[in-house]
Amino acid sequence: VKLANVSFYNNVKKGLPAGSGVFVVCDATNGGPKAVLHENRYLTDLRTGSAGAVCVKHLAPNAKSVAFIGTGVIAEAMARASATVHGFEEAFAFARSPQKSSTFCKKMSKELGYPFYACATAEDAVRNADVVFTQTPGGEWVLDEEWLRPHATIIASGSDQPTKNELPPSVMAKAKFVTDITAQCSRVGELRSAIEAGLMTADDVHAEIGQIINGEKPGRVGNELIVCDLTGTGAQDAAIGSYVMKVLDGVVPGAMPPVFDANKPRLPAPKLYDYDTIKSSVAPSRELTESVEDAFSQLANGRVDVPLPMHIGIAETPEAGPGDCHIKGGYIEGAPTWTVKLANVSFYNNVKKGLPAGSGVFVVCDATNGGPKAVLHENRYLTDLRTGAAGAVAVKHLAIKDAKSVAFIGTGVIAEAMARSSATVHGFEQGYGYSRDMTKNSAFCDKMSAELGYAFTPCSSAEEAVRNADVVFTQTPGGEWVLDLKWLKPHALIVASGSDQPTKNEIPPAVMKKARVVTDITAQCLRVGELRSAVAAGVMKETDVHAQLGEVINGTKKGRTGKELIVCDLTGTGAQDAAIGSYVMKVLD
């Protein structure tokens, strides 16, 4: 998993780079984080250059001349990587800064052994070239159709956001169009611009580059114009991560002196905090719960940038898996840090070896300069804490006043986190626990009774636990329904956290239909939460959701108004990860 932190332009005023980044490389056999590569975008540039070289190899096998529009580090990477697979005879370059263009040409001529000519205009460069690399900030078109040779190959890598566009749509409409990932290019690449201009659809794409490599689709067949739209793929990051780990085998981290760009200012390397340090320093507390509560509040106010979660499936092979990597993250406006979290779960083959089935890291970044600040090797401990804190926030705002009894369906580490965190905001008098393994069930109840100071009773059935409870926490693997509508007290609050994938479902749709439903993020719950199952069953629509939890906290929507049944659907948000990341950094300071 790669974090590329870019566009921190205020850094430049301080003599610091505007970008930085890390790769987190994980072991596909057991899911454990294997290495953190503080590469500061160096590996990103290498893999981007490699993608350009692959395009040259498969789309321009007979090219003699090449042009570079934009002469920064990506142009250098494209030139170097292309030289590993193809022998150009001459190159032409253009940048708005003649000095940068000249420097680039002198540097590349010396390195690669063929002449590079600095051009006064982009037109001069393009008219001379069989292959044209474009790698600019993407704010405007960088070439014109009439400048291009009929057989030119354009390799465009400047558009990786919906606001960017280097190529005129008319050029793309005329060309044989190749993408790295068509769906992604439709959203953020040059293809997006051509579609918006009404000149192309996704169906007009000739092929993805991988299909040409595999022989499924032809590449170049004559003297046609070709555009290859490169937006950057996670497949490239995975490939270079594996490659680098082979190269670094036996290399001692930190042993190499700073010989590269030694005189240039650098952002500091992130600190590594190990699991024992984190667990001994951070515990459930009212302050931690309130930090997560504030994150929900800010989320509802539109002050949190939180993308939808990303999932990487690790297929079972003789060498790897099975397992899953869930990636979440976010930034709360005004906070000193933001966080990206990797939760590696369901590596069940580990259990046979006496190892945990899950692990994980938080990468906490400095919101001032974008630099990775710390790597928290928390092995899901902080994930469990922030999940417990969310449950506590739900109890605070949605449970019936003076709720006395609480039930836990599923008695693993999430149940413990829910119980501990809830104790920081509410005083229950009686707890009930149920899991299929009665030994674990009894151990949970004994442990929580001793820790929290009120009695926990192990139950022989889920029904027994639920019938006794004002608040019901469900945190199971989500493979089946765990309760029934007729078991519930009319005023019960259900805090459901077991469904965080489209294959999971703990709560029967009939319960969802009857209840006032509150979500952590409605759009996310619609994709992976209990809400998804109710909508799929036809008993709810998205508009039936009463509120997001943050709206209740802010007072925008009412929470409990009487003795109604309430379900709080918790799928886990990047806002929580951002909040606990900032909180933990204060504690560890």
C-alpha cells in the first residue's frame, strides 16, 4: 500500500520538497507488515517510468525519436526506464523554464548516451518525435493535433485527478486509445476529459495495456496514432514493492549514509512505535472517546475528508493467503495530523501456526508538510479502541436514559473494547455475554466483571442475553443473523459492528425495517453495512435512514425521543482513524 503525499507547496518556501511518501509492504503469507519504505516518491517515480517504458515496448517498437513535454523527475524516470527496453537515437524536450529544459537535456544526454535537444516550444519538440511523453501538472493542453506525426505514440501521465487534462479531446478521439485501467481513466485520466467533451465513451477504448501485453488485443498494427493514458495503478505499486524487497534482502535499514541529494533539505523519516509501546501507553478513556465523538461531529459538518474504504483481497495460493487488507483513512480539518490505516485480517491459516489472524499499522502524517510522521505498529489494537469508542458514542447519544443492562453477542476483542469504552461514558449495572464457545464466553464475563465493577453473566443462548438487555452490542464475523425481533425490548439500542463487507450481515432486515436506523456514514453502510442487507431485502431505502451519528451529536437530527427501537450501523470510518491517530500522537509525544 502506497501513500503519496503531494502538493504541499508551502514547503517550497521553506526549502522543503512539496511531496513525500511511504510504501507499506506486507507479507502475503501471514498478513504481517513486513517493511516501511520511506521512499519520498522515489519508487513512485520509478514505477511510473517503468509503465512508460512498457508502453514504448508494446506500442512504439520502431521509434527513433522521443519528446518530453515537462522535464521534471517523472520525465527523467520515463527516459531512464525507456532506455532499458528501447534504443532511441535522439530526444527533444520542452519546459516553460528554459533553464530546467536545458539542465534536463544535458543530464539525460550524459546518462543515456544519445543527444537530447532543448526546444523553444512544445511544438518544436512534438513535431520531431515518434514518441511523446507528457508529464506536466495537467492544468492545460500541452500539444496540438496538427503538430503530431501520423504514427506518433503519446504516453500521457499528467492527468491523475478529475481536474487535470493535458491532451485535447480531438487528439484522443482520433487515436487508438489504450489505458492502464479503463475504469480509473474514465474517472481521473485523459479519457475522462474526452468523455466529458462528448467525443468518446469508455467503449471507444481499444485496450488496456495489460491486454496488449497478454496478446488478447493487438497493439500497434501500422502507422496509426496511439494514446496511452497512464493514471498509475496499485498493480504497479504491488510489483515494485515485491521487487524492492528482493533487492533489499540482507540490507540493514539505516546503514546507508545520505549520499543522494545530501545537500537538499529533507523531511524527517517517520518514527516507528511498536505494539508494546502503544499498548502500554494508550488505553480506553473518556478523552479518547470524546476525540472520536468530535470526529463524527466534524464528519457531519463536512469538515472531514474521508474516502470510502479500499479492500485488497489476498487469494489463497501455495505461497499466500487467504486474507484481506482493509484500508481506511481521513483528515479532520484543522488537526495537526491525518492517518491512513491498514487492517490485515482473516489470515486464518496463521491460527494453525499459533499466530494471530490479524495485524495492522497506522501511518500518521504531518498535516503541515505532508511528511509521514509515525508508523504505529498497533496490530489492530488501535482499530479495536476506536471501534469501541464509536460504540460508546452511540450509547451516549442513543441509549434509553438510565439504561441499566447491556448484552454482547460475540465476546472477542471488539466486545471487550465496546465494554471498556462504554464504561467511560455510561454506568451499566448488569452485563450479559453470549458466544458459541462457552469457555470464551465465561472468560469474557469474568474479565469484564473484574475490570468494570459490575456483574457480567454468561448466557447459554443469544436470546437469553438479548431479552435481558437495554443495549445490545453485536460484533460477530457477520456470517448469519445473531438475534430476532421478538427477543428485543421495545426500547432497545442495537450497536451493530460486525458488517463491514458486502458479504456480512448480523441483523435481520425485519429489525432494520422496524427500527430508527442511525449510521456512521450512510453511503458506506449502503455498500457494506447492515443497511446494505435491508436495502437488498427490499425493506428499506437509503432515504429511510434517520440520521448519521454525527448529525445526532451536533443536534442537527434528534436521537432518541422516547422508547423506540434504534439500530446504530457501525462500519468503521476513516474519521475515527484520523481522530485516534492524532490522539495517540499526543499521548506518545
